[in-house]
Amino acid sequence: MTINFEEYKHEYFKSIKQGGLNWSLFPMKLYQLGKKLFWDPSSIDLSKDKEDWEKLNDMEKIMLINTCSKFSAGEEAVALDLHPLIVTLVKEGRVEEVMYLEQFIYEESKHVEAFRRFLDEIGVVEDLSAYTKDLSPNYKKIFYEELPKAMWNLSKDPSPENQARAVVTYNLIVEGVAAEGGYNIFRKITSTYNILPGFAKMINWIATDESRHIAFGIYLIARLVKENGERVYKAAMDHINYLAPYAIGIFSEPGSPEELPFNLKSSEMVEYAKKLLNIRVQAINRAKEMKLEMITPKDLNVIENLGDKI
């Protein structure tokens, strides 16, 4: 394949042009906050988690392995598949957004590390692929098929509509429904039973990162709608409606029983996922009227408050 290097030539560098970087842009505020809320997965003490793990029964262990395998694979997927969006924004000269996304992808890599460290600590070293494929067709549909398709399609056609579809898939469905629903499960287990303190701390840090990622997704859809109008709004709404059954289905895969370990219920997890989905749909609806500068105070305050609780 022949690469047209003319496409990648730099005409200027924004940081040294008159005016420099735009510090008031929402992505730059997220970038600054990300530095403030830095954390290191290797610094989390998991020794008590190992003790707690040994006291769990087999069904409780299977449920945690199942859910952790989905998270570890999911974090790896998003770390691998973000690059086309970065390249798209590089070509558009959106330096501030690219700077934040480079921090974003670093955080996703930390999440992969965190889940793998936890699995290693509790002694789970076997192949867990079946949990994300054979036993989970809805999960497989989103993470193995729809996520890479939506993101890497930007390499061929980085239209505003395709950017909106990529952001819906990545930020609103994968992070905003699948991941947020998973955090709810983990928090119920660790807080109700007062177990796995290192893991609980890890989840809180990851959720804090993801809250910034989701906020960026809302910002980007709002920008795309503001610049391109109804056609982008329609593309985003059609795509979230297309992915909705699979996103909800992750929490009730075929054959899943109603009664789950740790006194969890499948129906309650599904209802929580539906609530999250509705919130993301509302965000797309708000994007039509949203002024980009209006995102900053509310969303940043929420994110900062999350960080203060760690």
C-alpha cells in the first residue's frame, strides 16, 4: 500500500503560533484535571484482596472472574482502538483535543495493567477468552466487532457522521453503559461484603478516569452537531439505538440466571444498564442545544468530586 505522506505534512505548530494553545477548551481542562488525578496501578496494595479471594465460594469466584475478564479485555480493546480518532483529529489540526486523547489512551493502558495485576494477584492465569466470546454473544458483538469497526472506519472515511458513530460506540456505549454498569456491580460486592479493598480502590480510580472520557465524548458529539447540524445528530441517535440491545444484553447474556452470587439479581443489573443508556440518549439530545462552553462548569465539578472521594 502506498502512503501519501503529503497528507501528514505539518503546515504549522499551534503551540508556537500567535495565541498558542486554547487553555479554555474543555479538552484542555480535562487534560489538566487528568494530571491532577494521576494514579499508579502498581502502587495499589492487593495483599488483603488475595486473602479475601481465598474465602469466596466457587460461584462467587466464577462471577468475579467472568466480570473481570470482560473488563480486562474491554480496556485492552479501547486502548487499541482509539488511534484512528486521534489520527482524524490530527489531520483536522485540533491540537488540544489530540493532547487530551493522548492522555486518554495512556489511562486506558493503565486500566489494562490494573485488571491484569488483580488477576495475577489472585492467581487467575488461565485463558479467559470464553467469558468474552462463547458465553457472551452481546459482549462479543460490541467489543470484538462493533467497536473496532466504528473506530477503524475513520481511517477510510473520517466524516462527521462516522466520527459521531465512533464516539457513540466508544464513549457512550462501551464506557457509558458497559463499563459504568460493571462498576456498579463491583461496588455493590466490595461495599456490601467489605472485601477486596485494593480492588475497590482500583475501580474508583478507573471510574474517575472514565468519567472524564465520557465527558469528552459528550463534548465531541456536541461540537460535531454544532458544526454539522441535524445529519450528525441523526447519525449519533440512529447508532445508539442500533447498539442499545447489545449493550443491555451484556448484563443478561443467554442462559443467565436471575439469582446471582453476592445476592445480585440479573434483572436489577439490566434495569441499571437501561437507566445508563437513557442518560446517554439524553446527552445526545442535549447536544443539539448545548453551547460548548456550558459543558465545563457542571461536568468538571462532578469529575473533581469523584476524584476527591478516592
